[in-house]
Amino acid sequence: MVGSAKVLPDDFPVPGLDAVLGQAIPFDRDRWIPLLPDAAWWPAELDECPRVGRWPRVDRRTVFSIAGRAATAETDRHLLVAALVWGTGTKVREVRRRGRIFAHTSAAELDARLGAALTALREKGAAEAYWAFNNDHRIPHLGPAFFTKVLYFAGDDAVPGPHRPLILDRVASAGLKELGIVDQGWPVSGWRTDQYRQYLGAVHSLARQRGVRPDQIEAALFRHGKQAS
């Protein structure tokens, strides 16, 4: 459960919005393309990302721009791929793990399940979309750590319900525990829909206390959890 003392320490650092939206992750296009159903799943915006050293880098702003296109099967595919690329980096093993998503489910089934979950987000809200991805419209090998990335980037001010979606993964969860925002029985993975709803409520409350956006708190929790691990 979410702990009763939902207050961050006064000296707890929260990154600025520009830093959060500019968080850029390196990627290798050549490792991804063979894993996709076909090259048309690759969003063109990723080919326009700036190169820093050996690799191009995609930031949150770019993924939001991909998510902001009118909802179609093609744009849903591009959002999925962009969110996976942003969340994965360049390690060969991790890219191949994400590739299982496409290897074990047909393109038509991916379209149907992804479309249903994103429709739930647009029509019912973040928690209902989480439930869809975690139950009736589950995509094998796409767990909460990554489908909440898809929901986060797809979520905007028009999403119904009290809270916009946010990313929840093992590292952010460790940050929650370390700060006492959740009790020690909070799972490190496999969160139920009610737990995701509690997480959203807690992070949005912390954001209001600090006068920042909820994704700034999420980013701070991730950084804290990474330092604590």
C-alpha cells in the first residue's frame, strides 16, 4: 500500500521540466529494424534525432511528438516502437528482449491489443488502460515497465479521470520504497491495477506539493531508486 506520509523530504531534488523532457537515450536503428514486423513500423522522427558521439539519441519530447499524431493503427505502432527505443538504450541483449514482443505476436494481434488499450486510455483513463494492458489485451513480453511508458507518452490533458498516466518500473518502485512512500510489501514488479492507481495518486499529490509536473516526480523517483540500488 501507499504509505500515509506522502511527503518528500525538503532537500529531495526534483529535476526541472526541461531536463525531464530533454532526457535523451541512445539507440541503434540497425539493431531494431530486423526485429520489427516490417520497416514501416519505424517512426521517421527517430531518423531525425541528433547524434551524440556514436549513437543518435531520442528524448521524451520526440516521443511525445510521435504520440501526438492522430490515432491510427500506424501511429499506434510508431508510438509503441518509439517508447520501446527510448526505454531500452543500445545494449544488444535488452534490444533483443524487446524484440520478443514482435516475434511472439502477429502484427494484426499487436494492432488489436495496442489499439484496445489506447482506446481505453482515451475513453476511460489511465487505470482502465493499465488494466487492459495487464489483462484482456495483454501483449506477451510487454510488461508494466514498458506498457506504462506507452501510456505515459500517449496520455495528455484530454485523458479522462483524475490522473494522467506515468511510468512505473522496478527502479521507480525502489525509489518509492526507499522514501517510505509505499510500505515494504510493495512489489518490485507485477503491480495490480489498484496499485498503479495508488501510485498515480501518490505521485500526483507529491507533484502538487512541490508545484511541479508529475513526471518530474517520477523522474526524481527513478534517479533516487537507481542511486539506492
